[in-house]
Amino acid sequence: MITRRQALKGALFGGAAVAGGLAGASSLWAVPKRHDMIARNIDHQLMTDAPATKRMFTFGDAMPPTLRVKQGQPFHSRLINKLEEPTTIHWHGMRLPNDMDGVAFLTQHYVYTDDHFDYRFTPHDAGTFWYHPHCNSLEQLSYGMTGLMIVEEDEDPGFDHDIPVNLRDFRLGSDGQFVKLFQPRKSARAGTFGTLRTSNWQSAPVMDVKAGSLVRLRLCVTDVTRIYKLSFPQGTDAKVIAMDGNPVEPFAVNKLALGPGQRADIAMRIPDGEGEQIELTNYSSSSPWSVLSLRAIGQSLNRDLREIKPLPGNPIPQPDLKNAEYIPLEFSATAEKRPANPICGSLGFSFWAVNKRAWQGAERGPLDPVDVLKRDKSYVFEFINRTPHTHPIHIHGMTFQLLKSNKRQLAPWWTDTALVLPDERVQVAVRPDYEGDWLMHCHIIEHQESGMTAFMRVE
Ligand code: C2O
Ligand code: CU
């Protein structure tokens, strides 16, 4: 018999047991709830004025579920593949053991049809994260397989509503069916945009919330291409309180740039008057459009944003800038050529490169790392953008801090995905805490799959 105290003790030490690979220990003590993720095809009504979209890819039977877990507690997810092709799951923004990172060929084998794979790790950082396959990514992500993962703080900050928002487009024809996902001309530029803009797989949804309440809106851009610029109307009582999972000095939501892979947590107060609406608008395309609206319902709760507890910082290893090693990483365009037999993650073109090397897809292994780092040593990476396009640069398995740019003032945010503007040079600092091969790529998936990918080895 396991007493309640022992079970509690198990919960405390379960993380270490799982990380150390002692699977038996975790089943004896605290057994984390298993989140089964069934990868499958569905038909789903995305457009209101067209037939259901056929052969979407998802986890489960609608939009991929928002997973909610607690900081510091063991997480277990079983990927069960019911697709007609291999897949994996990558946990975007998580610091975790390399073999749980979900990159086909680099960190794990394909998970084939009817096969399964167990992901087990303990989230160190609280905040808004997300997950997606790292295998045939342009298709699997474009067809739907992007979901949010929320890691809750130990102490509840005190919101009345917590609303995850999966922001993305779908590339559909007027008949509601998928059309060709990319145009090579566009892949060689900013990328190919979707046609249907959605929040939680709906067009401009109106969400009911209590009047006078406090809302935590968790925006996550899971789109393969679009960089949003988000604003609330003047006078809205709202502040960004976290970026890319990590708390920031709160600031107003004014043309907030959010690229593929990025997240913003917004704390906002809903107006007191029943029926009043606040609209979130995107200004990144020539005609602004509504992302979502929040509508006040019922009697005012009369809350005040000052009642929210500030979010605690995450336990990220602090880089030692004085002893950091400098590593330049150059992102550039390249001449088009066709790699042989592109499988699992290549468009069949190479338009882009990291340090002058275009990633040839995953099939050519063994591949060389762009650099070899030491665990626990400090580094300053300089992302050098030699192109006239913005690239959201993402590094797996490590959270880095923005230091400076040659073009603008940067706040010292911790992130896993940084927007690097045309011709910009951005320096970031990092102290990797897990060994392994960590992928690094632009999160515009067409760029990722046409050369702008590399990996770092941490030893
Ligand atoms: Cu969202 Cu390679 O990552
Ligand atoms: Cu890019």
C-alpha cells in the first residue's frame, strides 16, 4: 500500500526518476497522467460557407488539444500514429533531454503508422508553449498539427479566465479544400500565406467573458508563415506580461510583432458594461483584420489588474557574459538547387543557408553540427541576417536572452524564438543545460525546409 505521504514524496521526486530513465520508479510513485496524442486525419468544418475540409491532420478529433501541466511535475505523453505517414512531436520552447525533443533523424526515429512513442520529461519553466511534429513539417503543420501546451505556475496568479489562442491560417480554395501549400517564388521570399485566418480554428471568434473580470490571453502563433502585428483599441486595459513563455516587464499591446513559433501572454481587464466588446486586430497585412473579440457578460466582477500577482521568473541557467564565447550565425539566401530524394522535411529547393550551408533535408546523415558547445558554458550567439526578410530564429532545447541589436533597443527577454529583422544583427546569450544535438532554424517552415536549418551539438 502506498500512503498519501509516500505518494506526495513520489510526486516531488518523480521528475528526477523519469529524467534518469528509471521508468519503474515513476510507476511505483507518482504516475503522471498519460496524455494520449492520436495523430490522425479528420474532416472538419473550417469555412462556414463551404464544405468541410477533408483530410486535415490533427491530434485527436478536432483542433489539437491544449495540454495543461504543472511546472516541475513529470509529464508523459504517448504519441499514437494513425496517419498514413511517419510523424513525431516536438515540444517547442521546452528545456528537456535531447531524446525527447522529437526531431526525426536527429533525436529520434520516425514514429511509423500504427506505432507509438512515449515522451516523458519534466517542464522546468512555467508559461505558454506549444507542440508540433518535426517531420514532413510543411504539410503536417499546414494541415493542422499545431497545439498549445500550458505549464502552470505553482501559485495561481489570480485571473478569472485563462484563454489559449491558437493563431494560424489554412491554405484553402473556395471549396474549403487544401490547395498547394507553397509557391517556390514565395518560399524564396517572405513565404506563402494561408487564405483562411483563424483563432482556435475559427474566423474572428467572439469569446464571452465575465464583465469586469481579469483575463489571461495566451496568444501563440503556430502559423507556418505569418508574422502578426497585434493591437487592441486605444484605452484597452491590457498589458503583455510574458513573451515566449517567460515573464517580461509589462508593456502595452501596440502593434505587437509575433512571428511563427512565438507567444505572448496578455493580462487584460474586461469592461464593466454587459455586451461591451474588445477586438484584437492584426495590422501586418495591407488591410487590418479582426483576430478575435472578447465580449463582457453579466454583472461586473469589479476586478483590478493590480490584483494579479507578478509572474515568477523561470529557473533558466544564467549565462556568464564575461566568460562567454562568441559564435556568429549567418542567415543568408543561396542559389537554387535540388537536393536528391528529399524526404521528411525538404521542399526540394534550397533557397536559404546558415553559415553558408543549406540544410539538405534530413536524409543525408550523418550531418555535421554548425558548432560544438559545452554544457554549462556561456555563449553569445550573433544572429546575422543577410537577407531583406524577417526570420523568426528558433533554437531547440535552450532558452536564450536577448542582448542587443544593431538596429533597435532590445528588452532583455528570455526566449526560444527571436525575430531578426532585415539586415539586422542580434546578439543573444545562452548557457545550455542539456547535452545533445539541438536543431536551430527559421520558423517560417518554407525557409526551414529549403535550407535555413542547422544544429548545435552540446557535449
Ligand atoms: Cu517549433 Cu524546430 O520547432
Ligand atoms: Cu526565415
